[in-house]
Amino acid sequence: MAKQLDYHTIREIFTRFHASEPEPKGELDHVNAYTLVVAVALSAQATDIGVNRATHELFKIADTPQKMLALGEEALIEHIKTIGLYRNKAKNVMKLSQILVEEYGGEVPCSRAALESLPGVGRKTANVVLNMWWHYPAQAVDTHIFRFGNRSGVCPGKDVVAVERAIEDNIPVDFQQHAHHWMILHGRYTCVARKPKCGACLIRDLCQFEEKTL
């Protein structure tokens, strides 16, 4: 775990991220808050590309909890059986759809606690939805952010909650809205797990990772 970087270094890092990609976007396809919840819930232990392929036709016919319930679990499975843990995910999607209809009038709630109460929705999923749909600066820490944060010193922590707190405490507020997207994309395409592409990294001179592959 790297040492926590100072304010000025972190500001420079995110200034460079912003210059490179001013409006980073999440890569999960969705058309509304409900389909975003479903897509993120399906993405656990699966790639965004794989989820998008599975939901491409699904969201054309089931873009509300009511339509998902009408579709039924077996038909849902047919759409998502190419992604990991599809049977359990299908059960969770049907259960959360039922709760949204019965307890929230078919609308997706916009508090972290309410979102986390839905089957298959954890803190990371809740934070993604809060950030991407309601533009609240919630930080969804996935494996890419955890790796990048600890390698670089931007947001080191022994677990995802500690990393999330480090992001909130140390990244300047004017970068908080897009912080997790910049870090996810950087971890996914540059600061990769096995052979990080340090030679192509735009913050390599600021990063504390000692085993740079230059």
C-alpha cells in the first residue's frame, strides 16, 4: 500500500485526468434509473461488455419493474444466461422489481440505504446509481479503483470502505463527481493488474508505484 499523496499532487493528477477526458462516462448501457440498477446488479463478476450484450434486447421490452415482472424469471434468464451467476442474478432482479412496485410505486429510490435494501444491490451498486443517475458525488469502489488507489497513493486503504473514505477525504471536491469514473477507466485500460502500462500513463511521474513497467 502506497503512502497517501498530498493535496497538490492529487489535484495535479485529476487536472490531467480532466484534461484527457473532461466528461468520463460509465460503460454500462441503460435508459433510466431502473435499467441502471439492473445493469449494475448484473455486472458483478461480469464485464460491462458482456452485460451490455445481454441487456441490449432485454431493455427494449423490460425497462420498468412492472414490465420485468410481466416478462418473468425464466424469460429473463434467457436474456442474461451468458453472464456469470445468471440464475441468482435473475432471482434478485425479480425480487427487487417486486419491492420497487410494492414499496416505491415503481420508482427507484435515491438514498443509499434504500438502494442497499434491494436484493442484489450492495454499496458499490448504490453508489454507481447515485452518481450516474442523480449526479451525487458517491464513490463506487471496484477492483480497478482499489488497485489504482493503493498503487498510486491517490486513495490507499485496506478495504473498499477505507478507499471510499480516502477518496471523499482527499480528492478535491471539484473533481469528486467524476473521480470514480476516471479511476475505473484508468485502472481498466492503463493501470491494469498484471502488466500496468506505465509507459503510456499520464501520471507516471506522480504515482508512487515502485514497480513501474517503463
